Amino acid sequence: MYTHFLITHVQPVVVLWISALLLGLGYGAITCLSRFGTVVVTLIYIAIITLTGVSLAYLFSGGATIFVIVGIMFSLNALFIFYLNISSGLFRPLIFMAVSGIIAAIVVNSLVASSTLVWIVSVLTVLVWTLITALEKSTLHGYARMLYHSEFSSLPRCALFGALTLYLGIINAVVTLCRYIILMILEILLSFRP
């Protein structure tokens, strides 16, 4: 017997508050990320992942499917770079990330018989994550350089900073997109005013 954890009885106001908290965490953490210790960064990372999961689970049931697809995409990309000894400075890992993510989306969505909306959102999510990874590449390389110039125990810190940087990049991209959509809607509505 399977237990399903669905957030179906939550009011939309709760989801709006969770989303606002998520955005606040994102903006607050990105400004002072380097001053935090590894434990605090881990707690922020867990909080952001949890809030994102709760928000997506309320919005549509395919949120978990999309998280699995993105996890498979990053895992395959890490294995690809590690075992084939490919430099992360090239664009080949990014192309492989996009292709492996789309293949993972096809396989996972086929296995769970996802709806068309989940198919579309999962492919778009793969492309957005790949784009954000490409945009944050220099920051991620900076964390790798920091690892080589300091003690070896900073590996978890660098990995957490890298993961948190990608999540915050996604949050900032979503906020920017929402801002442009809202401004566009307001501009359209104001154009109908006499």
C-alpha cells in the first residue's frame, strides 16, 4: 500500500506565503551567501528545496516527476564529466546535460504516463536548468577554484554553494519572468484605457 502525500487541501493563500518566503530566502541568501558556514548553507538549501517542492506539489501533481527528471539530468552529467574526464569549461557538458535531461524526461514521463502539461513543463524545466547552469558557469568555476586553494574539507561547502547558486539562479529567473509578465499585462490593460 502506497501513501500519497498530496497537498490538495491547502488554501491558495498558504501557497502564496510559501512562494513569498521562498523568494525572500532566495534574495536574502544570494546577497550574503559567502558569509554563511556550511551548516547554515545546508539548512538554507534544504529549506529552499522543501519550499519549492511544496509549492510545486500544490500547483500540479507532476512536480515530483520534474524533480526526478532534473536529478537524473544532473547525475548523468556528473558521471559523464567524471568518467570521461571532460573539461567542464567546454560546452559539451551543457549539450549533454540538455540531451540527457530531455531523454530522461521522455523515459520518466512515459513510465508514469504523465499528462501533456507535465511533458511540456518537464522539457522546459530541463532547458531552463541547462540555461541557468550555463549562465552560472563562472560562479561554479569560482567555487571549484576556492576548493583547490583551501583545505580539502571545504568540498561539501563548495558543492552546497554550487547547488544553492543554481537554485537561486532559478528563483531569480522565475521572479524576473513573472515581473516581465506582470508588466506586460499591465501595459496591455493600460492601453485599453480611454
